[in-house]
Amino acid sequence: MADRPRLTTTSGAPLSSNQNSKTVGPNGPVLLEDYQLIEKLAHQNRERVPERVVHAKGWGAYGTLTVTEDVTKYSRAKVFKPGSKTDMFARFSTVAGEQGAADAERDVRGFSLKFYTEEGNWDIVGNNTPVFFVADPYKFPDFIHTQKRHPRTNLRSATAMWDFWSLCPESLHQVTILMSDRGIPTDPSRMNGYGSHTFSLWNDNGERFWVKFHFKTQQGHAHFVNEEAEKVIAKSRESYQEALYGMIEDGRYPKWTMFIQVMPEGEEEQFEQKTGWSAFDLTKVWPHSMYPLIKVGEMELNRNPDNYFAEVEQSAFNPSNVVPGIGFSPDKMLQGRLFSYPDAHRYRIGTHYDALKVNKPKSPVNHYHMGGEMTLGLATNPDAYYEPNSFNGPVEDPSVQEPPHRYAGQVGRHDYRGTADHYSQPRALFELFDDGQKQRLFHNIAGAMQGVPQFIVDRQLGHFDKVHPDYGAGVRKAIAEQSRDDAEASLSTSHSAAAE
């Protein structure tokens, strides 16, 4: 390492760590004083103009959330009142591709929901997978760089992708999902959605519960294999937009059933001791055998936007948009996104992006934000532009005070990777696949590894071996078969050229 340059901040100060955010204890919340994390996230948000850095291409629609069950013992949020119906907007998207990318490419899908509740907007900014590639926001810009274009070639780099993944075994669960049949849903209506992060709910008694949000498709799962996706892309790069828009225009409204998993506050330590990973680790799921799904209600999408740019392109979702009764957790990735997402919107759309029609709450809005681009005027008495004031300006409401979180621990950059179990959950997923699904997984991975240096391939194969011996062996065989087929194809081409 002596011959490598020392990593620094943009002001030249050396960094002691580029791996872990600064938290209160190993499982505590991320600190605002972690200026290195904020610098890194803020810089990433400003890397490209004008499309989103991630989730650039998306498809959206309006609808409703109808609560059919009583979950008020977990949350005081009015959106959960039994029988309530809340207007909402959904945006689905690919993650890595640019705006011009094909809809049917292999990629994780964004699954973002905005609920216009009577207490303000509540956003769930998730994916079609319950986990993610990394668990610390410090690594998110690095990961996204591997999914974008190489600065010299301006091409996607399989080497960068597998180099990063092979050095980050916590990515194994998400990589297995992405490379499996689940990696290319046929259209937005045929996939599940997840809040993915651990959030919290709190009730009128001040009791807190950790929670995971799930949205199960009622249309049934459907996925493309690579060959099918290639045929779709050859005919249309807009297959998801066509499907979602078309089915809503035809009155075939897609629906999802909403569920939650609930863990009482205080059980997280016991959970970690029993499972080998933190309840707040975004690369892991909560086993349903321990925390079963609890039904909440039904989501339906039933109206297309009238103006794509104004309503889909300018829609802005923030995991920081919560309402009384819903809160956060020390999930490190969630903590980073609480800053990163609204900051990205302020940069990409404008200072007052949340005043645009698609983002504006349907409940009253009263605040003291002043000036800046896109200022639409104060919502209150113009004499009350500061607080406290004597001119009947808006005041705080102590009744919606959230109960305190209980944290203890030393502040530092705690490394959770060395002790967490990154292999058992991918193993459980792998063992669910039938033989055909496993073979397609092996060949998808082998295809995605084309051109990757052998030492990186070997390092990744070592992780697959730890998940399951059949996993590593299957990928090795698929790579060998692909190399043989490529050699035969090359020989056939050379013979044809010689004959001519």
C-alpha cells in the first residue's frame, strides 16, 4: 500500500476510513458531524445534469391506498385508519440506466410511492427487491460509479462491477436476485415493491416498533429470461411505459396488497444474536418465520398523468417525508438517504421543488423558508417571516412529538462487515431455485463476467462457493461452456473468411 496515494477530502485532508459512516455504536444512527459522508453524497448528487443520477428513466401513475385492516396499535398515523382511502402517486424506474436505456434491461427496479395524507406527504422510496448491494451510505457513490460509464471509454464496465462486488460480500444477496430470473420483470405491474429499509412506527402510547413495508403484486410475478428481453428490446425500448400506460388507459388497473413486518423495539439485539446480522442491515431480510407479514390494505393505480415531464420527471420522493406515527431507524443507508434525496432534488429540480403540483401536499403547508429559485410566495402572514414572532405565524405542535430513540455507544467508524453473516441469506434464496432457474442464474452471471480479469472472477467465485458449492461450480461450468462456444464461433468465422 506504500506506493499508493493517500485518500483525502477535496480540501486535501487525509481520510482514516472510506468504508464506514460515523455512528453511535455499531448499530446506532449516522451523525451529521460526519462531514466526509455528507461531502461524498452531496458531490454525487451534482455529478450529472439534468437527469437523475440514479433511477433516471421511470414510469408513473396516480392511484389510491385503501386500508382494510386495523394496525393502529402499531402507529398513530392517520393514513392507517381502518377504511381510510389516501390519494397517491407511484413512480417505477430502472436504477443504473440513463433516460435512453431500454426498459427491459436487467436491472433493479425503483418502486417509489407518495401518499398525500391529511397530515402531510408520506413517501416510501424503495425497490422491487427487499435488499440492496451495500449497507452503508459511505459506499453508495462508489457502487453507483461501477454501474455507470467508465470515464475513459464511456462504456459500461463489467470489470468495475465485479471488482466492487467481489470485494463487498454483503452484495451477494442482491447480486443473486439481480442475476436470477427475478432480474427482469416483464412490466411494473408484475413485480413486488419494498420499502427495503427498516423504518419505525409509533403509537399514541409512545411505543415504538421497527417495521418493513411490503407491496405484493396481485397480477402475479412474470419475468423475462435474457433471450426474451433481447427480443422485446429489439422491438421497443419503451416496453414498461407502454405496458403501464396501456393497462391503465384500458381500465385494467394494477393492484398490490400492502403488508408490514413488525419488530417491537428492544428485540433488535436478540435478533442480531440469533441471526448473525443487524436488524438494520439493508443487505439482509427479516425471516418471515420470525416476523410474519401483517396485511394493511390495497394499493391501486388508476389514472395516468396528463403531462409526463411535469408529473413524472419532476416528481420527487424523499424517505425523509414521514408523518406523525412513522419514523426512522438506525439503518445506515436510510440515514444517508435522509440527506441525499432531498438534496438531490434541490439541485436537480430547484430549491422549492416540493411546491410543484405533483410533489405538493394536499394538507396545509406553513413554514418559514425564504427566497431561492422557484419561490412561489409565503403560505402565511407576510409579516411572519421568522420565528418566534408576534404576528400569528405558524407554531410547533408538541402533540406530534416522536418518542425518543434509545441509543448507547461510542462514536466512531464501526466496521460491521467483518462479523456479519453475508452467506446464509443468499444460500436460502439459491436453494429456493429449481434446476432451470439455477442454470439460468449461472449463465446470466457467466455472460455478465465476459471480459473481466481472471483474478476478479476467481475472487467472486470464492464467494459463490461459500454461499453453496453448487453455486460456484455452476458458474464455473457456465464460464467454461461460454469460453468454448466463443472459441468455436471464432474458429467458424475465421474458416468462413478463409473460404471467401
